Amino acid sequence: MSRSSPRGNSGWISRLWFAVEYNDQHSLRALLAQGINVNHAFKEAGHRRHNQTPLFISVAKNNRELTNLLLNAGSDIEYADSCGETVLFMAVRHGKMPMVRLLVNHGANINHQNKKGESVLFDAVKFGRKDTLDYLLSVGADTDLQNEDGATPLLLALELYDNTCRLRHVTTRRTAPSNLGDIISTLIPLCSDINHQHPNWGSPLRIALAVETNYFRDSLRLSKMLLQHGAIPDRLFFLRFGGLNASTSKPGSEFFTEKFFNLALAAGASLQREKTWLITVLAEMPQELAPYEQLFNDLLEKSMSPPSLQNSCLIYIRKTLHGRLWLKIDTLPLPETIKDCLKLKF
């Protein structure tokens, strides 16, 4: 692509690209005044700029002045490149918050999905852009979008967290963002489908339990938070928390203890959902589990107690206050105790 050679529209295009590339605002304004096509896409297979418009260059260079000029001249902010990504993806990936705000203020679609089905929220998770993630959530980013593999941003964050914890023990190389725990804690309260199952990974609670029972057994912070916000304990929950060996279906060293069941109850889990399975376990393993039969029955009775029902009501309120409204609870003219209840802080 030559700097000169002003042959018709192709010459203008050449000069436009150089003007943006080298921040030549004088030439850019002159070209815009002549009516140049600001949405011309560079076509050269294999080139990193293939199928990108000049707006991609200005965003990649984090040049907000040029970006404003191009947008005001009619640049298509929703134009997608070969990967199906808009300029907002580039800004989020690079962690340029002022540029992200500029593009959103110009109407960029924060829930646009690329060819893999991922929105910019997925990139904020993958690159550990916590500040960007907070901003995207505050302006209505959808936490329940699924990519082509069936993962939501929360499931992706948990899977990355699992991989990071496992690899941390065999290598010092940074394989994923170090702030994934904070990112996960932010996403959990905003997911309306907290029990969405990934075809291979399972539910968020299942992944969190796998990570925390192996590496953070003393706190189980994320598992408790998921339970508080409506995650439904499945059979694996009781296998892990009760100490039952999943491969042999025989009690492990910890057996079924009241501590683990009370954790689920305190978090608002309704053991009635697992009543059939628990009774079946008692029936199939009478000798091994006979000492715990009374404990099981007592806990099943507790599962529909007033405190458990109260927690269920709070979870329903939280789901009603989904997304941006949930984030505004602190601004409501209510006592702090009520705000804490709405936010499920016990």
C-alpha cells in the first residue's frame, strides 16, 4: 500500500490508513471533509489487519482523539472483523478503560458475540480485567450468555481458576490471571442461571467444590457463596462434603458429618431436592450408614425449617434484583441490615 498514488478512491483509502497509523490529524480531517469512506476494510489475507477498518487502528493505538474523529465521521462501531469481533473487544483485551468507556458511550453493543459465541465479558475474565469487568456489569453486560462450548463467563472463570490452582504446583509460569477469585466473587451474585451445566465441566458449584476441597479446604469461600446465591447441591456435593468415596460408593474417612450438611442448610440449600437420593443411599448401604440414619432424617426435617425457607425467599429476592439493579442496592434509602439481607450477607 503506497503512501502516494492518489488514484481515485483507492488513493484516498491509502492516505486514510497512513493518516490514522501515523496520527496525522490534519490529513485525516482533510480526507474526511472530502467524503472518504471511513468504513473501508483492509483486505490482505494473512495480515494482522485483514478485514479491519481504520477504527480498529485508532482503538489499538488507544488514540481517543482519532477514535472520536472517526466515530463522528460515521465509522461503524459494530463492524466485525474476521473473528466476528468489534473494536470493543480490542479495547477490553488491552485493558484500556477510557477507550472502553468512550466506545460504550458511542453505543457499542456490550453483548455482541464473536464467532465463538463470546462477548467482551469473556475477554475481561480471560485477561483478568477486573476494573473493566465491573464497568461492563454496571452498564448491563449479560452474565448468562453462553459461548459455543456451552460456558458462561462464570463457568469460564471457574475453569481457569481450577487450571491455575493445579498448574501452580508444577510450574511458576503465570498461566491465568491471579485475581480470578475476585472476578468469580463478582460474577456469582449476578448470574440468574447459577446452576447452568457445562457439557463437560458440570455446574459452577461442582467446579468450585473440586477446586476448594483440594486447595482451599479451610475456607471453601466460593462454594459457600454459590450456595448462598441459589446453587443447588447435587449428588457430588454430598459425596465430596460427606467424605463418601465416589469411586467405591463407600464412606470415606470423614463419613457424613453434620458439619457439612449444616453448611448447606445455613447457605439456604434445600435438602428436600436430594431427599430421594439420601434415602436411597441409606437403603443401599444399611450397615455402613446405619449410625448416620438418624442424622440424615434430622437434617431432612431441618431442610424445610423456617430459617431454610427464609433463605430461599432471600435468594428469590436476589434473583429479582438481577444485574444492574442488584448493583445499586447500596444506593437505596434502606437500613444497612435490610441491604445486607438483599445482598445475602449473613
